[in-house]
Amino acid sequence: MLLGMGAGIRLGATFFDLSPESIEFAQSQSWNIRSPLVVLVLGFLVFYIAERTLILHACLEGDRSNEAHRRFGRRA
């Protein structure tokens, strides 16, 4: 629960605080307003796909009930 709350706070800070600032900066530099939004979405997708395919977190040897642990990522 604590990790989920921490992730939610981090995502909230990104989307509600840093995104408007990056859009304002893009407008002040005469860039297209879509550029920071495209970078935001692509960055989110890269981290999501990397987390799902690499599975870099470790789990106990007997606690591999999740099928993804048997197919992808490093073994603990």
C-alpha cells in the first residue's frame, strides 16, 4: 500500500505540477505545445514497458505464483 501511495504521489507531482511548467517553457521557446506532451507519454510508456518486460524486482523462490516471473526478467 505504501509503495502504491508513493507512486501515486510521484505521478501526481509529474502530471499536475511539472507538466504545466514544461508546457509554459515550450511556449516561451516558441516550440510546438505537443512536444512536451509527446515526450511525457513516450517516457511513461518506455518505463512501463521496461518494468513489465524486465521485472527487476526480486521475490522469494517459493513465492512465484505470478506467471510472468517464470517467463521474463532475471531470476532472483
